[in-house]
Amino acid sequence: MPPKSPRKAAGPAQEERVSVDRQEYEDPDFVPLCDTLRISDVVKARAWKAYEQLSGTVLRNSIKKSESLGLCLFIASVDCEDMAFTFTELLKALHISVSKCFRILKEMDINLDNLSTKVDNAVSKLKTKYEIMCHLHQKFQRTFNAIFMEQARDGTAADSSTSSILKVTWIMFILAKGKVLQMNDDLVISWQLLLCVLEYIMKRSPSEVLKEPYKSTVNSLSVNGPTRTSRRGQNRNRRASQLAVRDSRVIEVLCKENECPVDEVKNIYASSFVTFLESVGISSSDGLPKDDILSKQYEELYNKNKDFDARLFLENDDTLKPDVQDSLEQERTPKKNLDELPLIPPQTPVRAAMSTIHQLTAVLNSACDEPTDILNAYFTNCTVNPKTNIVNRVERLGHVFKEKFAAAVGQACSEIGYQRYKVGVRLHYRVMEALLKSEEERLSVQNFSKLLNNDIFHTCLLACAVEVVMATYGRHLSESSSRQVTDLSFPWILEVFELKAFDFLKLIESFIKSEPSLSRDVIKHLERCEHRIMECLAWQSDSPLFDLIKQAKDHEGSVDHREGTSTLQQPLQHNHTAADLYLSPSRPNSQTTVSVTVSNSNGLNASPPQQKSKSLSLFYKKVYRLAYMRLNSLCSRLLSDHQDLEPVIWTLFQHTLQHEYELMKDRHLDQTFKHVLIRERQHDSIIVFYNLVFMQKLKSNILQYASNRPPPLSPIPPIPQSPYRYASSPLKIPGGNNIYVSPLKNPYKTSEGMLSPTKITPRTRFLVSIGESFGTPDKFQKINQMVRSTERPLKRSAGDGNAPKPKQLRFDMDGQDEADGRIQLKALESLTLFNVAQNIWKITLCPVRRKASYCKHIPGESRFHQKLAEMTSTRTRIQKQKMEESAGTSKKEDK
């Protein structure tokens, strides 16, 4: 039993403590449970008060009494910051699982509104850590089974050895994770740390328990290393260098088999894992560590963190079992024809993270850590050369990032954080070059001195690039899961670089459009960052947004950001770039900028208007569209029988943002109901806010809509599409059987050159790239089976008793034509792929000519169209011939 946690001084809670010292509780199970969990008097009193609030509610009847008591104790302990028990001890005392505990807490939060923000954050972090540990344990089991011999059932020595190795490996890993990462839950670092532990254990395990290729690799290492005496005389740095060179083979094989960047794992090993071994007293010259010694050290860490005991994963303990075993794995894709085709391994979070990291690093392999020659040319063209400031800024912020990353993740990970920052620096220079090229084409100028000497622009550009890297490495939960709460989540990067969210917003859209290699997940992440800024971050009291609104109001007398019907009915497209929004050079002969208002647009004799904020205008457009999408969703669910109310609500919302925008200060566009700012440093429920603040400001305006002459209503815009396009997303062929066309715009680049599409998508079953060799006939036999499974037979003609047989691909390797009219396989001249070719034609050339790269081998549209016409004619002729032959055969049989 772990020692009791020290009690806090009475302080402000002393008066409450005295009043409850001798309080008697009605429920006989409450006091024994408190004794089991070592609950203090203050926590006990607060928990009992929360339990009494459950009396008489429907929720009370749906939850067991012991569960209600225990979770009230947990809530009170978190609120009082007096946690005397671990999370696992709570689960054991209540006889419930982690999943059930989270589900009950969610029900209590929804129905009773009794969870504070502090409890919400604690539960979210626990849930994130639990989900990550589940992913890691599943990955550990699969990886361990791929390295070590399967455990026999007869209790042989090999079985005993493998079991003990599995136990010591897992305990060593969770101890290393706790020591290195402290309280942070970084999936990628954790997985790479696990590979380090496996490498350490493999080199010290009996050779007979290892599988290939690991066995031969370990055996190839030098068995008779230098003696302890001789090692003392060696230079320490030289000895470490020799050890790294000699031992790197095992790491390299592990990384190759598990598709993990070898340089990153070596960095983890050198910067973090070696330090961990020293901290726990494990020598690199020793054999396998003792699991009981490691377990004792882990128990101290587990009692300190007050979370769940990860050792219980080894026992398949009921408290750590998910509700549904496969809920933590993504679905297999595609789903159809699983009986005919080999199963595809599920895309686990670890595999998905490694895939996105590989994609990012492959794109940036050719990028530079410093300004390129093209950038230097732009810098030279400036009136004031910005290069020195840019380079110094990157170096300075690099030290800041390294320090902040180590503080959030763990001091042992400072070098890991700096490596990620350097990846972001390469992306930052790459996007900067693309932005300047685009501006040069747009404005026909080369002097960007004003933009390139803007400190906020450069800091935001670097922050956005680093955020992309952080999001890539932090991608470990599916979008359907609860939002992860980690120390590194956005807007952490804004705090590190001391940026305002409104300034960061100006860059996001241009960044996405300037870097075509960004994956769909990264684009969605940046779009969510943009939404969060518009929801609340830009409305913080220290935001420059309010200064812009005030300036616009002072210039115009009122702030009118309302858009006309024609504007709202258009897609969210505009000509503003990041350069415009950060005060870039104006287009030659341009005298005015886009006005925030629609007034004076036809004033011929008006004086030249003053420069107005493009960023403010664009911000309001984006906020309007985001708000209407959510309003429309709410109205469709809650007010489907009162559709006339939607225009009124929309008009009131626009009025609020135009004339009562102070209501948004330090609040949320979709204000949550538990914690709303009422006045300075005072928060309460949304009901109190509605009565004391909202209605006081808008009551007179709201009453106008109940009068005989209500004010005019704002036009309702259609739900707009996102301005971001996912060019790398596959397009499904209409009516096809899991047939997709995936663009070859940004293939992965390696030292061997551009990878072919078959290597880009290793999980794709059958991939045909137009313009390349089709490969072996076996692929087309399988395509025939897939197409034939959904192909509809031709309609029977009048008098026919038999339908014609579906066509199949013919593989004439010698190139000879056949007299019966069956077609030789040539590129697109296959009948079964005729419909696919038609759809490819529609996708690539007909409607918008957007993927012309697919058909570069085709001289022109007319020739391709002519080819399709010939194929149609040939197909019709063969079908007619077969139907006549079939009809003739039927007549002969009738005679």
C-alpha cells in the first residue's frame, strides 16, 4: 500500500475543516470507502455535498451507489487538489473499468453540470493517456511477437524465458516513458523510445528466442567486448562513439522493419535513453535487468503521478479493458470483396503517425536549413536587406522553442524538440520562397522590403511551419475520438513565440495554398486552428482585433460589416494574400483597398477613401460563414418546425457582432454553458450571463422583431464550402467497385528518385497509372474478377433466352490478333476498363481541365475523344455479333 499523501495546510479551508470534523454521514458505505481511499475531511465534505445533489435524479437511478460515491470523491479531490489515491485504486475500489468511469463522468457532466474546468482537463488528460497506452501496448504486442519466438504451451524453458523477457521489456518501457516524458503523452517519442528498449533487450536475450532478421543481426555483433579494466583506460567519448557505430545495426533493422526514421530513433537513444539508463542504475554492460527492481521504481513513479498502473496491461486486467476490443483500431479499407482478396492490416495510430512523418520528411529532404539562392536574391532586391534579422530571429526562436519544449515534455527531450524545430525551419523557408514567387507574379514587383522587414509576418510564418511539424508528429487519435488535451496542442505555439492569434490567422490560408505537399490531415488541422481563433482566441481582451474595430468605428461612425446578398452567396474566395494582410506592397496604380462597408461604393464625387483594414474585412467574412454553418445545423435539429426563426436569429447575430461586439470579449462564439465571463474576474453559468449581460444589451433590439413593423432581415447565405481544397485526395469513380483515381501531383521523393504510385500507396490493392506499364497479367485477372462481380448483364432482347456473357480482358502476349473479334490488351483498349476510361476523361480533361498531367501522352482532346468513340463502336459491334451468334444457337436448339 503506497504511503499517504501529505495533507495540505488548513489555510482558507480551515473553517470548512473544523465544521465537518465530526459530521456524520447517512450512507453506511461512504465512510468505509473514504477510509479505503484515504480521503481528507475537506474532500469528504465536498464529495458528500456533490452526492446529495444526485438525489432524486434520473441519473442517480442509472448509476450504482458505490459508483456515484466514488466519482464524487474523485471530483472533489481534483477540485481541492488533494488527491490521496491513484486512479487505479479508485477503479479497483469501485469495480469498474476506465472506459465505464469516463462514460459515467460524461453523463454526470451533461446532466448535472457539476464538473469544473479543472476536472474536465484532468479527465481529458487521463483519457488521452489511457488511449495512447492502449495503442502502445497493442503495438508492443505485435512488435514483440515479430521479434521473439512464440511462447510454447508446454511450459518449456524457452517459454519461461520469453515470458520473462516480455514482462521486463514492458515494465522497462513504461518506466522509461514516465522518466523521459514526465507527464506528457507524445505517441511518436513513446514509440521510438519503445524501439530503444527493444534494442537493449534484444542484445541481452538468448539467441534461440529471436526470430530473423533480428537473430542474425544480434549474432553479428561482437560478442567478446573489451573487458571492464580495458574500458577504463579508453577515452569516454571515443568509447561511446565506437559503441554507437557497433550497435547501430540492431536499431537500423528495427527501424526498417517498423517503417520508422532511423536517425530520429538514434537521436532518442543518444539524448534520452542513455540518460534514463543512468538514472535508474542500469549499466550497458549488464545483462537483462531484473523486473522486480524495475517494477519497484515504476511503482514510485505511478504513485507520484496518481494515474493508472500500466503494469496491469500485462495481466489483461479488467480495469484497463476497452468497452469494444477493436474500438481503438481504424476500419479496414476498402471493405468489399474481403473473401476474394488478402486482408489489409488495419491503419493503427502508430502506423498512421509514421506514414505522415515519412511524407513530411520526404518532401523536406531537399529543403534547406538556411535561405536559398532564390530567397537571397529577393533579400538583395529589398531597400533594406532583411537577411540578418531573419537568420537571427530563426536562431533566437530556436533556443526559445527548445527550452519550452523541454519544459512541456521533459528535459531529456530538449534535443528532440530542437530537431523538430529545424524541420519546421526548412518548411518555413520553403513556404517563404513560394509566397514571394506568387507575389511577384501577382504584382509584377521584386522589392518586398516592407513585407520582409515585418517582424510579425516572419514570426507567424515560422510559427505556422513549426505547428505543421508538431501536428504531424502529434497525430495519434482519429477525428472521431475526443479532442486530445496535451501540453503541446495549439495554441501552445502562439504562447512560445508570443504571438497574437489574430495576427496568426492572417497567414493560415496563404500558407496552405503555398505548400501543395500538405496532407489532408494537416490542412484539416490548420483549418481547425483557424476556427478556434475565430471562435475565441481572436476575441481575447488583449487582441489587436478590438483596436481595428475601434479604428474603423472612429473613421466611419459605425462598424458595418454586413455583407450583401450577392457577397454571401458567393464562395469564400478573395484576392487577399498574406502579403496584403501584413501590409505588403500594393498593386501598381491601386489607390484604394477593399472597404469594410458597402457604403459610398457608388460615390462619384466622394473624396478618396482612407486605407481600411483588409484583415478585419476578411475576418468578419470568415466568422459569418463559420457562424452560419453552425446556426444552420442547430436550426435544422432544434427548430425544424419553426424555419421562420432562422433569419431572425441570423439578423440578431449580425447586429451583435457589428454593434455589440464587446459581448464577445473573453468569450466564445459557441459559448459553453458552465463557465461564462459575467464581469471582470467573475464567471457563472450561461443562464446568468443571458439574464444579466446579454438581455441588458439586446432586449430593446429583440423586442423590435415582435412589433408590427419589424426591422429588415439579413439575407440567409447558403452553407459555404471550405476555401481549402484537398488536391491529394483520391476521387471515387461513380458506379465503380472501390475504384479511385488518385492524382500524381506530389509523389514522394527519395534518393532513388520519384516513387511510383504503387509505392506511394502500399495499402492499395490494384493501382493502374495512366501512361505507365500495366504490369503482369495477374493484376488484370484480379481486376476482371472485381469488375465482373458488379457488372450488370445486358438487357435481353425480345425473343432471346440468353443474355450475352460479360467481356473479359484478353492477354495475348505474342501480340497476335484473333479472328473472333476479341480485343488485344493495349493501354486503355480493354472493354472492362471502358467505363473507367470514360470517367477518367471526365475527371481530367472535360469539365475543368484540372488534372492534365494524367494525359500528357495524349496529343489532344480530340484524339482521345476519337479513341473513345472507336472503342464504343468496337464494343457495340462485338456485342451485336455475340447476340446474333447466341440467337442463332438458340434457333438451332429449338429445331
